[in-house]
Amino acid sequence: MNISWLNKFSLIDYPGEICCIVFTPGCNFRCGYCHNSEFVLPEKIKNIEILKEKLFFNFLEKRKWLLTAVSICWWEPSLQKDLLEFCRKIKNMWFLVKLDTNWRDSELIQKLIDEKIIDYIAMDIKEDFENFWKLSKSKESSKKYLESINIIIDSDIDYEFRTTVIKWFHNLKIIENIVKIINWANNYFIQNYRQWNTLEKDFEWNSFSENELGKFKIMASKYIKKVWIRS
């Protein structure tokens, strides 16, 4: 398992739990607003120091009485061929496991859920179907997109869907189209874009105001059980 970075303590990444955060290198998307391109672009990844899996589990063993969970995220963990076994090792140590994903591997998501290896999943939804791939610039199949959504909603584990909203791209219509896809989902987070160290150096689109985010929340609440704003 390739680990590009380890955040040893977090009170906010796994709701209600004390966790560490494992970051994995590589992504199948090329979103212009993505932060930390050194963990996304292959030519930059080769220059980072990869944390050995053995060192991570040594760390985890020493934190058994402090941490309750491990969050695996950024940039796309499902690109790691041994992700399932890595999660299983963590689960066998009696930690809760949270996975952040952009949905690319629906079969893996299904297996992780069926084998009760993960306890929480967070899935990014960047665009609606009318604007598919404009932000992510990927060639992944939209079939996987819908498969992953349905697998997550039909599961019995905790989950959230989330969209990072960017002014001049997202609007009420796009947000409504997105929440219609995940109609009756339990949790949906609207995350405000902040310009910082973006993958595209000239990516200068703006954030939304609190009032504008509030309008998104009111509209999304017509379709989703609970809507939250991360500003």
C-alpha cells in the first residue's frame, strides 16, 4: 500500500470519532481546483517519499488507546491494488475504517461493504450528467458513477455524498440535478471552494457567499434527508 502522507490525529475527518488520516498518491481525475498536485501528477509523485506500510502499522499499534478510527483518502485510494487487504488489516486491529472515494471502482466498494471491512464512506459528486467531465476531465464510465451511488445508498453503513461548489460553474440547476441523482440519500455536504495551491495555476474561479450556499442548502433539502455546509 502506497502512503504519501499521514495525519496522525483528527477530530473532524470521521464524524464522532478520533482518527488518523492516511493519504494515498495518484488520481484518475484532473480537477483544476485540486490542491496539492504533487500527490496527483505522476511526474511529481515520483519525487515524494512513500511511507512504508510497516511503519504505519507500527504507529497504529502504539495508538490503540488513543485513536478509534482510520480515514483513508486523497487522492483516489481505489487506485491502490491492495486497498482491500490494507483496510482488512486495519479492521482486524479493531479500528473503524472510513474511505473517501470518487466512485471509480464500484466493484471494490461493493466488496468492502459486503465483507464489512469499512464502516463509513464519503463519495465526491463533482458534476451533474449535463456537465459530466467538465471539472474532473476524466474518461471514466458514468455507469460506475451510478453503480457506486446505488451501492452506497442501499448499504447499511454510514455515508455521505459531497460536492465542492465553484462559482461560475455550479448553480442552483446543477446542484438540483446532482441531488436528484442521489434522491433520498442520508447526508449531503456542500463544500465551498477555496483557492489555494490549485493543480491549474491559473484556476481563479471564486467561492460562494454564505447566503448563496444557504440557497443551495434549501433547494437540496427538498431531495436529501440532511444537508450540511462546509464553508
